[in-house]
Amino acid sequence: MRIRNSASGLVVRDGHVLLLRGDWPQPDTFWLPGGGQEPGETLSACAEREVWEETGVRVRAAELLLVRENIPTNHPDGPFPGSRSHRVEMLFWCELVDEPEVLGGTEPDTVQTGVEWMPVDKLTGLRFLPLWFGERLPALIDLGQKRARGGVYAGDVV
């Protein structure tokens, strides 16, 4: 089993959160921009790079909000059945530095079909990856807006 570190960015502007949209594992699935850490790269730099690559938006990673693990062998009904990976993901609150006129990154995820600013009040009921974000993303946004120090360790969740 291989362990993969990754970092994601939570970017909020004018009551909207920056999300990626795709048709995997089901149509109209949403997730936060982020991806794998490269050797020699800090986790905060990883979050900044991944947000830019996938959306074209420049950010500065600020507070660590959440550490989440996913071990697919512990979740046979999850979206990654049979995977022999172990993912450790850090979620950073990110401050907007620069936004292009048209959203779209230089290296989008292979299953990514779009980038959008979703109103925070429209998050309820959306399909998210990780599934765990579905009901918790508004609380994480609230935590980030309060500039809270000290992230949350969520453990092994889907």
C-alpha cells in the first residue's frame, strides 16, 4: 500500500466557494481543487499550485483547516473500491490573490468538466468527493472565515 500526501484549497469569494465539477464517479460530482504533493514541496505550496493548475485562480494558502485520511480498503462501499492507496489530505483556507476573466486551469483533473463559483447557500444536496464534505463544507467555510487556528483531524473517512 502506498501513502500519498495531497493538499486542497478552500477558496471563498463574495459568498461563493470555488469548486471543480466532474462526471466521476457519478454525474455532477463536485470537489475542491487540490492534488498530490511533489517531492521538496511544502503542503501549502502544493495547495497553491493545485488551485492554480486546476482553476487558473492564484491563491495564498493560509490556515490549515482539516487533515483527512482515506484508506479505501476500510471503505468497500466508497468511491474507490479495491484501491490499494492510502491518501492523507490537508485542506487549507486560501486567500484569493488573482482571478482570470475565464476560469480554467492549465492542468485540469482528467475527470474535471468545469470550474465554478458555487453560492455557499446552494451547497446542501450537492454530490461531493470526498463524500464526507457533503454536510460539513459549510462548517469548514465558517471555520475558515473566522480565521480559526488549529486544524481538525477527521481520521479515516470516505
